[in-house]
Amino acid sequence: MGRRRVVVTGAAGYIAGRMLPALQERYDLTLLDITTRNRAGEEVPGIQVVDLTDRDRDRYRAFFRGADAVIHCAFVRAQSPAERYWAERTNVDMAYNVYQTALEEGVRRVVVCSSNHAADYYERLIWRGRWDVVTPETRPLSDNFYGWAKAAYEHLGFVFATGAERGGRQLENVQIRIGAPRETDIDDCDATDLQKLHRALGAYLSVRDQVQLFIRAIETEDIRDENGIPFLIVYGISGNSHRFWSIANAQRVLGYAPEDDSQVRFADKLSRILAAARARQGAGDLPTAPGTP
């Protein structure tokens, strides 16, 4: 088999930018966005400027034609709190455009940048000690429009994966609930809030683990569930000892084998924070968050 052709939407964005160099080495990429510049104002070579919120899919369907897979990272950001619902509804509509165009142009699989916020309501329960771990099978519940939209286009992806609305034609779907793809979250933690520290450590996603997970999501041959539906939701985090989201199905179905653990990656910073917490509370009297060594 030759090099796969992969379409990347939102190619100028942060999530796509973390993995573009590795993906470009492996695949023939078609990069789509509404801008050619990233957050830093730097030009991203090769981007085709398109508006995927446009209902006239003929304006961009040629970019999908002949592709093996689509990585959907594109996202419309609300300009003000009052606009959050409308922006997120637009994101759901854009997901529909991507799914429908991919299906019409014979793309086999779409890999979607979903978010842990699709089920973020349970985090409130975790930090109250009323919940232990969230799995991809847990009913998605969010108390904000951002999370609602992520859950909505996960479910929309399932509709396309079943083929029920499209004459039996199935569009394979992997929804990756991105955690915290940053190296800086622990810098905002200190000895006064160990739950915040636990959250930063548990949600961490390194660049190389992100790259591996997306490659496995594209290349794993069979993602069908027990009912024959080619649909999968996984959490996008590293192999963190402090994790409170399950990655068991990503490991089992995709063969995901994360190489990084935030507890090791940030060991020096973690030690300093815990030492400061111990000094504040008194030796032997340290209140530990779940999973803290």
C-alpha cells in the first residue's frame, strides 16, 4: 500500500500543529483552514483556504476526493459569552458537512478531535469524591455549550457510522476526547490546591502520544464494535498514573501504547510542589488527592 492521503481540517490550529510534522513524514496531507497563519502569526505552508461551515459542499468537496481519512480539528470560537451557543451549533453543522462530504467522496474514516468536555459534568463529581473514573461508555453529560457540542457531533458521527440515514453506507468514525495537550498546566499548580495538581497530571497528553494515537486511529484496520458499527470513542491522554479517564479501549482496540506519564515527565516540579504542601501542613499530615504518590 502506498502513502495514505489524509485531509486535515483546522490545520492552522494548535492541536493540528502539534502533529503536522510527524503526519507529513507519514502521509500525503491536504491541509484545510480559514486562515494560513497559526496562533503565533506564522505562515503554515500548504493550507487551502476553505470555509467548512458553508452548506454548499461543492465549494470544497474536491479536497476530500480520493482521501483515505480525514482528521477533523476545525473549530469555530465564540466571539463573546452571548455567542457561545450559536458558535457551538455552527461547530455541529460543520461536523455534519465534514461527515457528509467524506461519505459522498468515498473517504473511509474520519478521526475527530472531540474533547474530554463531552462528559465533563462527571469531573465535578470526581472532585467531590462521588465518582471514580469516566469511561468512553459513560453517558456523555456536560453542563456547558462547548461540551454539549462535542457530545452532539460524537453522536452525529455514530449516525453516519451506522449508515441508517445514508442507505447503509457507513462512515467509519474515531472520536478522540482530547485531554490537556500542554506542557504548562503544572506551572499553574502549587501546594494550595492538590486537586488542581491531580487534574493537570491526569489530563496530560504529550506530543508523541498524541501523534501515536492519531496514527493508530487512522491505521487500525478494524474498529467495529460488537454490533458491527465502525465507531469508537477514546480518551486522548498519555499513560498517566493520575488519570481519571479510562484509556483501556484505546489500548485494546487501537493498540495505543502511550510512552509518557505526567508523573515521570514532571517529576521535579511535582516533588517541589508536594514538598511545599508537606511543609505547609506538617510532616505526616499531607492531604493527598486520589492517586498522589
